[in-house]
Amino acid sequence: MHERIVIAEPVAEALAAGGPVVALETTVITHGLPSPAGLRAAETLEADVREGGAVPATIGVLDGRVRVGLTAAQLEQLGGARGTVKVNLSNLAAVVASGMPGSTTVAATAFVASCVGIRVFATGGIGGVHRGSEQSGDVSGDLAALARIPIAVVCAGAKAVLDLGRTVQMLETLGVPVLGFGTDEFPAFYRRSSGLPVDRRFDDLGQLALAVRVHFQLGIGSGVVVANPIPVEHELPREQYDAALATALAEAAASDVRGRDVTPFLLGRLRELTEERSVFSNLGLLRHNAQVAAALARELQEG
Ligand code: PSU
Ligand code: MN
């Protein structure tokens, strides 16, 4: 369909038949989780989407093409390559042109998924406004992407290392609805609660799907954040979380880590400081998001 975007057979078939498809990103796999946990997570998430009755479309960049629906071998190639580049919309074209392997962030995944007609996307947490952004200007390209790409992103809120208050405010400014699924609060990734409100709470999947459908029907043009909190049993204990986060943030501030490298640095330190407990939490919320996204995709298709 597109010289630079290649859709794998099962995904193309599902799209042609109007069946439910869920896009999955790859940055969380290559940069958010340690190897080989990331690769295993990718396989588990695809299995969760299939079990939920939808077709998974994991997106990444390989051999000068954007690939929608990576095969197991391609996933392995991406996960195993040391030089896999974290790709958002500012470097997508350059990485495709270079022929280097690239893993797509929420911004790049949402863009590519939407290009091929996918309406639902599952991730861990979206990027947002970084703490100290007044000085650094570091605001994730995910927010600008969601402002102009009509796709529903199922996530456990935004990464907790961010300034969540400003992130939620920015989503409102950009016209990106935040719909809570079973929550009144914008989730804080490793924790269910942030003290910040969502635009509206839904406890029923059908009602949630209806709101998403109306958003698309109205042609508002932006994405929708489906805020799906981490299951209780996967939450990081509060004291451990608070202490680890404070240390990691202080270290990042004292270092010269900037831009795209900030998130992987913080997540890596959280992992070490919590002795891998953060990885358990991350996997738990990712799976929950994949399951809800599959159900939402089905509901959107059937409704
Ligand atoms: N959530 C995680 N781990 C990650 C990310 C999210 O648990 O690695 C990734 C997502 O791909 C998200 C990206 O889009 O971090 C945002 O990075 P940045 O702040 O550089 O835009
Ligand atoms: Mn960032």
C-alpha cells in the first residue's frame, strides 16, 4: 500500500476484513525493559491480544521499512540489535532512510498505526511533560502526536517519572480526552492513583467504546487516552516507589542525560533500585493494557 510501510499478511487480512487489530509499540521492549525480558514481553503481549480476539500488530523499523506486524524473527532481530534506535516522529524518516533497526515510541507507533487504519493501540505509559521542563523544555513528542493522530491509546497513564500534573493539563490543552477505565484518577504507571482527575470515568467497556467511537465520528482529529490503572497486585509498594523515584530523579538531574535518553535512564535506575520489582509491575500493566485494548478493538468493530 505504501512504499515505506509494509503490513504483514495477518494484519493486512484483518484490516481488509474489518476485524479488530491492536497496535503494539517496540520502544518499551528495546529501551524500557531489560533484555531478554523485553523480547519475551513482546511475545506475551501479542498472545494476550490474540487471546482477547484481536490481531496484534507490533510496529518497528527494519531494513529501511516501517513494519506493521513484526514476525517472531523480526522481533528478535530488533530486540537483539545493540544499535536499535528509539524512534519518534523527529527521527523516524532518518532512521528508515539509514536502514538501521528502530523501535517505535508511542508517537511513531500511533502515527504508523493510524496510517494503515488501526484505531486501537496498547502501550505501558505515554510520554509527557518532564519534571524541570521549564528549564529543559523536555516534553515528549507523544503529546504532540496524540494531538493530531486519531487513535485510542490504552495505557496505565504516563510514566511516573514525569510531571503528571502538567502532562494531564497538556492533554486537555491539546484536546486529547482522558477516559478512565474503572478509575476516577489518572493512573501513575506503577501506582493506581495520582490524585489527578480523568475527563470521565467508564466502568463499562461498551460505554467506553461508544465514547471513543463518537470522538472519531465527530472528527475531532486527536487521539484518545484510555487510562487503565495497573492491577493492584502489580503495584510497586508506595515507600519503595517513592524512595527509588526520588533517587533516580536526583541522579538524572546531576547527570548530563538529555532528551530521548532521559526515559531509558530513569527506568533503568528504577529497575536497579527496586531490584527488578519495577519490571514485574511494568509487565503486569502492559499485559492488562493489551487485554483491555483487544476487548476495546472488538467492541469498536462490533458496535
Ligand atoms: N513506557 C515504559 N517504557 C518506555 C516507554 C514508555 O514503561 O520505554 C517509552 C514509550 O515508547 C514512550 C517513550 O512513547 O518512552 C517516551 O519517550 P520520550 O519521553 O523520549 O518521548
Ligand atoms: Mn522525554
